[in-house]
Amino acid sequence: MSGVNERAHKAAHRTPDYTSSGPGDLSVHRMPGHFIRRLQQVAVRLFGDCVGPELTPVQYAALCAIAQTPGAGQAALAALIGYDRATIGGVIDRLEQKGWVARSGSPEDRRLNLLSITPDGQAALARAAPAVLAVQDKLLEPLDPQEREAFERMCLKLLAHHLG
Amino acid sequence: MSGVNERAHKAAHRTPDYTSSGPGDLSVHRMPGHFIRRLQQVAVRLFGDCVGPELTPVQYAALCAIAQTPGAGQAALAALIGYDRATIGGVIDRLEQKGWVARSGSPEDRRLNLLSITPDGQAALARAAPAVLAVQDKLLEPLDPQEREAFERMCLKLLAHHLG
DNA sequence: TACGATCTGTATGCATGCTGTCAATATTGC
DNA sequence: GCAATATTGACAGCATGCATACAGATCGTA
């Protein structure tokens, strides 16, 4: 195990939650919102462990979306992956700084920053893809195939309800 | 619907994901890690909508843990709810600034900041509790009782595997 | 008892994330 | 054609989160 998020991880080892909390527990440890928070924490740590520090989950999602939707503006990109317009700016900044993404103005609409992936960006994406897929597998590792299918189906159901 | 996270929420409405993405989609929209990320986003937005801006999810969890574990230091508190030692400091700062939490040194171990909840903090906690419970319910609203049980069980299974 | 290992809180730096605001630019209604 | 409106990207501000490093304090042990 790498040192990513070592403190929070070690900390979690010291709590008895998640393995034996009793039915009378009214604290945060019984709340789905807290589960999701901790799962997000786990997923980010796994991503760092498997993919490495050169690409964050957010940057991967953005790079992926840019590759699949060439010529989109920042707002359109944010819409695609559910980010905020204010957040995506900094993400693109960092991807641009690495030379993986290029901004170019649009002649038709001078407000837009048309985004495109560079060859280096393509290479980085291809390099990271296997590890990213491995993360998804490790994440759901303790679930059997039926449970995985059910988990993903319920996640999609929740997202469709709250976002759709 | 309140205006919390309006931009990302409106953005999400414009994407066809989560309702009709085809089986050949290799993008981020098929990845459990991305689902969890979006669910976390939804949960935070629901929390803001139901509880209000005076208490964040993180602050609620911390306040809750302090109320249940009086006399714990910051590191112990962080371990209880899975935060980082470096993060909890700022959270406590803000709770202390609101007058809901008090720091006091320990005579036995002068490194420790013993944490305790104030009467105002107790009141804030009691005020927020119903809304926080409502958030959990709204979050899993689209799932029937069996699905909710299964979802929570699988979350706990995942967390026990990755943290335990 | 001295000393090294460990623990605690803090500070810094980086990366998300969201709110509110703003200027520039398009679009629409009249 | 022009005024009201909407959209876009940028910026400031606040709140997580984590890695790293540091100083003070404690603990285990030789």
C-alpha cells in the first residue's frame, strides 16, 4: 500500500465503525450520506494508488470528456461531467500547463474557449486508462457479480432521480 | 428547489447520462468511481438544501462526534469520522468561531486540544438533526425498502473491505 | 536518566468544489 | 435596430481534503 492518504486511512483503522456498530447508533456512522462520503474518499485514494500522482480523478474525467467531445467550450465540458463552471477553469489551467489540452478561441462565438486534446494528452489518457479501469474493479472487489450489477444499477437510479 | 449548486445542477440536466447511455460507452459515465463522485455531489447539495448554510456536512459530523465523545483530542476526533488531522483543524476553527465548540488544553498531555461542545453547539445540533435525517431519506428516496437495505449493506461491505 | 521513536497540533502548498459577481458577448423580444 | 436577457469565462472568497514538514511533548528503552 502506498502512502496516499495514510493518515486518514490509519485513522479509520482505529474506529470500530463499518464492522460492528450497533443498531442503537444515531451518529453519522449510520447515515448513507456519510457512507457515500467515505466511499468517495476510498475511491480517490485507490485512484491515486493505481494511476499515480500525475493525473487526478477530476483531471482524468475532464481529459476523457475533451477527447470525446472535441471543440466544446468550458461550460459544455462542465455540463458533460457535472462540474461547476468556476471549478473547471482551474482544472483546464493545470491540464493546459502539462501540455495535454489546448484552448483556442472560437470565431463564431468569441466568448468560448474551444478545448481540444493534444497528442501528449492522448498519450497520457491511453497510459492511464488501464489503471483507471483497474480502480473501478478494485473499488467493487468485495462485491460478487450480482451485487456489483445491483450496486451500479442503484447508483444510476439515484443519479437519474436526483439529476434527471 | 433552492439555489444551492445551481450551476452544476442545471448543467447535469443538459447531459443525457444516467438515463440512456449505451452499452458501448467507455467514458467516465460507466465508472463506479464517477457514480460515487456524483452521489457525493448530490448528497452535499441535498444537505445544503435541507439543513441550510449555517452547518456543512463536515461540520455536522464533527459536532456530532464531539458531542458523543467529550474530551477527545483533534487526532482522536479525526480518527472517529475519517478526516485528516490537517483538515480537522480548520473545521474546529470554524466551529469554535461560531461558539459551538471549545478547545481546552489537557493537564496530563500538553499536546492535546480537548474538545467539548457548548450549549449553543448542542442547540445547533438539535436544530439540525431532523433536517439531517430528512436528507438521508431524500437521498435514497427512489429506492424501495429492500433496495435501501441492500444499498446500505453493500456500502458497509465496501467500506469494511477498504478501511477495515 | 538520556535518547530515539512516536504522537499532536499547526502551517504551507496544491487541488477540488461551490457561491457570488463581473465584463464581454450573444440572443431574443419588441 | 435596439433594449432586455442570457450565456460564457474569469475572479474572489470560503470550505474541504491530502501531502509534507515542523516544533513541542510524551513514551519506550537501553
